[in-house]
Amino acid sequence: MELTLTRTKKHKDFTMGILSIEGEPFCDTLEPTRRNIPKGRYPLVVTRLPKFGQWLPLLLHVPGFAGIRIHAGNAVEDTAGCILVGLSPKEGMLINSRSWLQRLKRKLAERPLGEGVWITVC
């Protein structure tokens, strides 16, 4: 399964983007600009994060970074450097983030058993 994070707007405090699955736009994203994830293609796994008590997508092998997750949040203050998912009614803000995270996790769970997941950040 192929995911693509296309960054669409860089602001001094946040970066907006669009997450696509298999080439189809899926949802909006929000990241802090100060912790800029390098462009590239990374394996993605879903592991349990005890801090949040839930299973969350995790990007692997990101140069200079560890622990980059995809999780819910409405503003850049809701993350220390991870990727937030949801719908963006205006720049720097997401809504319905929890429901979009659940949709993403369902999509990942629907893939054929054993199929790898990759995310390209561009």
C-alpha cells in the first residue's frame, strides 16, 4: 500500500498537506514547520503507543528522526513533530481529526495480509 504526503503550504509555524492513499486524496495533514520531516519514501507500521494507549502509524528510518507518528490533533500545538490528520477548514487548523485517524487505521487494516505500507513525503 502506498501513501503520499504532499505538502501544500509552508508557514513559519506549521506545514499543511494532503495525504493520499494509492494516488487518491484522503485527508488533510498538519505538521510543525520547526521539525521538518525530510522528503523521502519510508516504511510505515502500526504499533501500540503506551503514552496514548492506542495503536498508531509510525514512520520508520527517517534520517535524524525517531518516533514520527500519524495521530489526531486539531492544531500544531497538539504535536511535538508528528503528522496530524483531519479536514482543514482554514490554514493551521484541522477538524474531525479522531474520525479521520480511525478511517486511516481501517484502510491500513483492510490491506492484504503481509502487504507492506510505504509513505512518500514530498
